[in-house]
Amino acid sequence: MSDEYIIQATGLQKHFDGGGIKALDGVTASIRKGEVVVVIGPSGSGKSTFLRCLNLLEVPTAGQILFEGVDITDKKTDINLHRQKMGMVFQHFNLFPHMTILKNMTLAPVKLLKKSPSEAEKQAMTLLERVGLADRAGAYPSQLSGGQKQRIAIVRALCMNPQVMLFDEPTSALDPEMVGEVLEVMKSLAKQGMTMVVVTHEMGFAREMADRVIFMAEGKIVEEDIPEAIFSAPKQQRTKDFLAKVL
Amino acid sequence: MRPSASQNWLLDAPDWIQNGPQWLNDIGYDIYKSFIFDNRYQMYLKGLGNTLLLTFLALLIGVLLGVVVSLIRVSWDKNHTEMHGPGKMALGFLNGVARVYLTVIRGTPMVVQLMIMYFVVFATSRNKIMVGALSFGINSGAYVAEIIRGGIMSIDQGQMEAGRSLGFGYVSTMRYIILPQAFKATLPTLANEFIVLLKETAVAGYVGLADITYAGNIIGGNCYDYLFPLLMSALIYLVLVMFFTFLVGRLERRLRNSER
């Protein structure tokens, strides 16, 4: 982990229903290069909204996001170029059901990075081998289990050689016995030095892998610290209440 | 007072019919004058050719128009709250045009649209096939647009988000990810629309376009007997529809297999 910031979010606000609902209410957070940040909090706390704001899937009502020093909330910024460098993994995988696994992985590198199909396929196969799914390259998403789908979704994002990976509750839709295989892939990714922002309910993963844990509630960051501090000695009552329920 | 077919009939018919019972004789004569005399079968063939040509051209125009119109409608519905400036105005204008188009085309009878196109808009053109294809295509496009719009809306929002998160723009995501799935989802309905279109071209005779129905009608009039000519027209449509239904069924199965 370096001291260089890759993402700096300042004063993020996200209102729905014309201001009736404040999903984000002034969130300021920065992510360092190589850092693994885990965001936890009760449902409705705005943690997913915060994550989705980072690559502008959710456009913040107010506030600023700098990605590699560039203000991506500026209307003149071509967000598509910056999204290429921010991989995202969704709760419901969102693989493309009409394409094979290999096609899922090579579509973006071929169309956006202008890689040759053979080059993209070579990279995809290397990644598939790393997650133990090389033999499923020709399969369609509907032929895979949930855990396999999520591993594919992770390597699909990796095919774009992203600078940061965003995980939006990647294990929440999985059967319990499949959570482990996905967490393993995420752990090995973290060990390789990938910058990661992870929204999850997996406290074990947070404790073991996080460099920093952010606890959110009611659209605000309540507390952030190294995992030992958050889990063993939380300072805020709100954090204590939440952890008492989930641990 | 019989048409001249009656003289040739006795010369051309085989002996076993001529010498057969009266009812066989009558049917033989009816068939003869409906299909053989004066090479009338060629009129059905020509009508078949015209109907097919008209339907395929109209289908082409209809699908192109339908995709464009549905994309305008969907893009506006999903994005206009977050758009600003001239882009919003342009899309809003196109959306308005699309809505007027859908309302007018779906709110007026096909025959009237066809006659307006042929006798008013393209009054100087005698190219019945082109004017017909344009009229039927514009009409079909309105229905295709709503079918495809339904297909696009049925695709999970996560597909768009996945495409965008990889760095694809809105248009590319539509093209590579949403539309292929929407097409697949709506294929049975689109095929049904195609079959409806095929049968709907039967009104082309209103502007003198010699299609299958027109052939049956004219021949029936010429031989003062509509039974066999109209049955033949109906039979041709039926065979066409059954054939295309069969093709679509095969296509559907192949698409389905690709996901298993």
C-alpha cells in the first residue's frame, strides 16, 4: 500500500425521490493504491449506494469524486474511459447470458481496449486457470453454479486490467457452501496487491483481509479504522449495536 | 352463355373425366377454368411472388424502423431525468415524433394508410411494390417498436450496469448486450407479427397490387365462380403461414439450446 490516493470522494450526497430520501448524506472517504477497504453497515445504510457512486453507476446529487486525480463527477469527463480502469462485481453476477464464458470475458477487451481476439482469449484463459474454471470456457452462464458465476464475474472484470476493483455484496446471493470459493479468489486478489473496495456482510473477510473498515449507517460514515480496532474496540455506540447483532 | 373456357374444356380434358359421372365432370370443369384455362395458374404464382416480396421488404423496413423507434422511446424513458442541454432537447423531440408515429399508425386502419400512401403521398409513383412495402413497413414498424420496447424493458437492469461498469457506453451496451437478448426474448412475438404482416398484405389489391388475394378475386370474377380461386388463395396463405411457423419454431429451439 502506498500513500498515493486512487479515489478521493468528498461530501457525497445522493438523494432519491426529489430529496425525500437521503441515501448518502455527506460521505467523504479516500482509497489508497493497493488498499483493501471493506464497507460494512446495516441494510439501507447507503454502503451500496456509496460504492456505486464511485464509478458513477449512481450519479451523486452533490459532492466530488477524484479518480487518479481526475474529477469524474465533472460532466465533461468521459466516464467510460475511467470505468475501464474500475472493475465491478455485482451481487447478482450480471454475466451476459447470451454469450459463452470466454465471450463474456473477451468482449470488453476486444471492443474497448482493441485487443486482438486471440490475445484477449489467451489472457482470459490464464485468468480462468487461476480460478480453476478453464474447462468451462465454452459454457454458458446458465450452466454454472452461483459460486462459479461469481468467480467468472470477478475475472471478467480483471480482463480489463483495472486499477481498482469494486465489490457490491459479492457473496450475498450465494448458497452458503459457495461463499468460500468466491472469498478465496478475493483473498488471492488482495494478496497480489489489488486495490479493492468491498461492500460485504462477511465479517470474517473484513477482519482477515481489510486494511481499513468503514462502518456506515443512515447515509453517513460512523466510524473507520483498522479491523482490529473496529471489531475489538468500536468507539461509537451505533457500531457496537451493529456488531453485537452480526457477530 | 358460358365463357369460352367451355369449348376448350372438352378438348383438353382426359377421357376418364369426360366419360365419368356428371359431378366429376362439373368439378373437373371448375378446376379447369379456375387454374388451367388461359394459363390462370400463372396469376397465382405471380401473386405469390408479389406477396412474398412485399412482405419481406415490409418486414425489413418494419424491423429497422421498429428498432430505431423503440431505442428512442427506451432511451428517453430511462435517461431523460438525468440529461441536460441540447442532447435532452434532441432526444425529447425524437421521442415526441416517435409517440405521434405510434399513435397515428396504430390508430388508423392499414387499408386507409395504404390508400393515402398510394393515391396521395406517392400519387406520381406507379411502383406498387415499393409504395406497398413502404406502407406496410411503416405500419409494421409501429407494432415491432412496441414489441422490442417490451423486450428491452424485460432485460434485467443489471445487464446495463454490467456493460457500463466495463466501460461500454450506453449505445454499445445496447448493441452488444441488451438488444441481442431483447431480440431473443421477443422472437416468438416478432415472428407472430411477421405472420400477421403476411396476411395483412392481402389488402394490397385496394391499390391494384396483384398479390395472392387479388389473383383469386380476379380469376373468380372472370369465370363467374369464386369457390376454387378463393380456396386456392386461402390455401397458399395457409401453407406459407405453416411453413414460416415451422421455421420460427426451429430457430427458437436453436436459440434456446445455445443457453443450455
